Amino acid sequence: MAIDFRTRDFLHPLLLLSLHRRMERNQWASRQERQDYQWGRLASVLRHAANHVPYYRRLFARRGLQPQQLIRARDLSALPLLRKNTLRGRPEALHSRRLSLWPPVRQKTSGSSGEPIDLLMDARANAQEFVYYLRYWGWGGFRLGDSFAQLTTAFFLRPGADIRAPWVWQAHLRRLLINTSQLAPRQVRSMARAMVRHRPSFLKGLPSELYHLGLLLRETGASFPRPRAIFTGGELLSPAIHAALGEIYGCPVLDSYGHMERTVAISHCPAGSYHVHDDYGMLELLHPRPGPDPDTRVARAVGTSLYNRAMPLLRYDTGDDILLYRHPAPCPCGRTFPVVKGILGRSEDIVVTPGGRYLPALFVLPRFTPGVRFLQLLQESPTYLRVLVVPGMAWGEQARENLEAMTRSLVGPHMGIHLELISMEQRIKDPSGKVRTVISRLPPEYLKTPRLPGIAGAGDSGRCS
């Protein structure tokens, strides 16, 4: 989840202030107080969906349901799961017919599953997101006005941006954007100088991006200011990477799980526990089964919107699994949010260019290449990349040229690129059945990544006090 809040989307100071005050109280509230708040938000969204969203109007009518019948979390099982394919295939049916009351902002998922999803977010949903980040980052010591550095590729792919620029400083946001498509020894010294000059107090990025930046800073001997905390998200944080980040940067590492659909949010607290922010969205944990050890279970994460009326999502199947404690204990931090052991999410591989750059975020390509329904990148050689494309309705010669040019701008002139059209059935799957966007079959020495099996779990080593 990239943090890219546009000022015009958040010109609702009273809404932000009231929501911030409430959500700050919620983390310390009793379970019953938070359930009352959650159910109140749920009832409001259900009424709106049943009356003003075509998909749900038909669904409620077909099943003979009234919103007031679904007054508790367990009652939601009367509704079917909302799958990603439904969201991709029929997005307009999920749009509210009262958009004029809450003018929405159009968003697009990152495409980490290979196929971006178009979304609408209203003012309350944007306020919710802003306040959630303010609370989660606040657990690491962040306050509005503090400077931070964000590792990103997507920003530098936008029209007018320079894909070759190693960094950009945004003074109005006190944000240093570091270009992860330029992670190479010759550029990392410039990145380090920018960090020394602007002194970001916090770092934010994918674990793999932060890890490779840290390795390059160490290998080149470049000095950089120690951050107060690191915020990770967007991919699996393994115990090995967690430990490495804590050791390289010498600060706490606070991980998070969420998605652009904004139905579930989970994040680390200073004590190292993963807390479910149950005032952000309603999380259902379905199909529990034995975990990797006797003290754990695994369950599927299903989320429900509590704020967004422009495009409410009820019982949205995230496709991700959560690792649970069989007997969870209260967190020593004192926050009363539920605690889970870890996230069993998607773990992307990295493309390594012939020039030695590490490209950990190429899953963003479909966002910038209309006509691509699904994309996979397969690297089996240090100098050759296969680009597997499931074409969409708008696919054509222009779309092919755009995709090839965008890929070339990222991987450089010396990487061989072969674009292949495939069907959805021909996508490459893991033995577990998961479909990854970036697949590397290079030997581990090319990746410089500690390939230890594991999950992101509370209590892992690597946190520094």
C-alpha cells in the first residue's frame, strides 16, 4: 500500500479531527465498546448498500434479507463471499447510485496479484485511511510534520517523472521518494547523500526494497542517518529479513498488512505484536485449520468495509491467510485490539538486471499499461526476462509497444525481453496454487536474499529498542 495522499482528497478537517480522536480512543477501549462502534458502522454501511448499490440491492432481494437482520458479525454469513473476479468483472454494479453525495476518488490496486482492480473511495474512506496511518505510524513515534523516506517505483513511472532519477524531495510533504528501480551501487551514494541532506526520521517500503537498499548502503560504505523506525508492508516479512533490517538500520521494524480495497488492516505495535484494527474494517477468519506448529492455526482473511459508501465491499475474500494463536494472550503494550501471530501473504521475487540493479516492485507495471489483464515476469537468466501477458479488451499493438517501452525503461538496455501472450489457464502457479507476478529462478547468490522459510510473526528477532 503506497502512501500517496493528495491534499484535495483530504480537505475535510472536521471529519479528520473527529475520526482521529475516536480511533485514538478505540485502541484502549474495552472489547464491548469497540464491538458497539464496529456494529454501528456496519449497520450504516449495510443500509446504504442494500438501498443504493445495485449489486447488493439485487442480492438482498434475491435472498429475502433486510439490513437490520445482519446486526452482528456472525449474521454476515447470510451473504456470499465477494470474490476478486466479481470485483474485476462487474465494478460498476458495486458503485453507489448516490455518488453525488460523496464524490469519490478513483483508485487502483497495486497489481501485486497480476491484475489491478479499479476502486472508488469517498471522503470518509480517505479520512479513515489517513487516520489509520497516523495511528499505526504513531506507534513508531511518527507525528505530523516529521520527515520520512518512501521507497517506490510507481511514482517514477508517472507522466512527467524521470525514471532515471534516483530520488525526489517533496518539501511540502517532507517526503523523500527513493526510486527503487535505480537500486545499484552507482546510484545508492546519491540516495545516501539525499538521506543525509533531508534526514528522514522514518523509512517506509516493501521489505525487499528496504533490504536491498540496506545491503547496497553497507557494501558501498555510504553513510546515512539512522531512522527512528521502519514501516514495512505490501509483501511477506520473513524472520530473516526482519532480523536483517533491524541489524542494518539499527531501529525498530513495524510491519503492516492491508490492501487498497480497505477492508482489513493489521500492524505491529512497539511490543512486536500484530494487532487487528477492528475499527478500520470487520475481519472474518474463515476455514480455520492446523498451523505449522501445535500452538497455531491458519484461517482465510475476509474483510468488510466500515466506512466507504461509494463502493462498499461486504465479505470480501482477500485471498490471504492469517496465522492465529490457539490461545492468544493480551499484548504487553496494553492495546486491546485482537492479536494474531502473523501474515501468510504473497512473497514476490526480484528481477536483477545485468547492470546489478535490484527491481523488487515490477508488479506495478499493469497499472501503467492499459490493455494488460494479467502480467507475470519470469527471470531464468541474468540477462533475459520473459514477460507473460494475458491480454485484455484494450490489448493491441499500441498496448504492446507501451508495455515493452515501460519494461525497457526499468530493466535497462542490456536485458533481453521476450513478450509472450498467454491465457489465464497458462499462468505459472506455485506448488501451493498461488500465482505470483514476479518469479525468479536465478541462483540465490544473484538475489543476495536470506532465503529462509518462515512467516512474519510476532516475537521474531530483529527489533531494536
